[in-house]
Amino acid sequence: MAHDHKRMPLHAETRETIACQLEAFRKKFGRDPCPDDPIFFDPDANEPVPLNPQQHERAMIETMSQAGIDPAFIYAFKRTGRIVTESNKHRLTGKELRQWNDAIDEYQHRVESAKVI
């Protein structure tokens, strides 16, 4: 199968997240991933296979935390299933961008509310 490759600039935090996953892959399987190997893989499998959606979300959140991603962005990822950056936000619909921004605002409100108590 032919693959069309497109280069896209990645936010520094996204690059760090991918670097952490690549290191986890090397540690688990003792080799670099092949082009068809999943970056987010089932850590309990003996071969590189994709995570199921729940495993994927948990792995993303853990990797984002380890990479030092802003907790507001992690919260917004959990709420929307997206990672939004300056370089990709133009690809979102108005509704999708509002959902992301609303999640960031919701997180900030929760943090501020917790400080008051």
C-alpha cells in the first residue's frame, strides 16, 4: 500500500510526547518501530498492536503528564479527544474550537474554585 506523506510542524510538547512513546516502544520491543507499527501500543501485548480506545486515552494522558504538558490541555484532551495547538487549530470547525476552549476555561474555573475552598 502506498502512503502519501505530509510534513506538519509539531508543537514542542507534541514532539516530546512522541519521543516518550518511541522510547517506550524501544524499551518494550528492543527495536525502533517500523512504519506500520503503532506509536501508542498495547503494553501488555507481545507484539506491537494498537491500544483499544480506553487504553489509548490512558496512555495519552500518562505520556502527556510525563512530558510536562499543561494540565489544562490534558483536561481539554480528556473532554474533547483532541490535542489542539497553534499549528493545527485552523483545521478545526468553530464548534470544535469552542469545545476545546470551553474545556480549558472549565479547567481554569475548577482550579480557581478549588483555591477558594
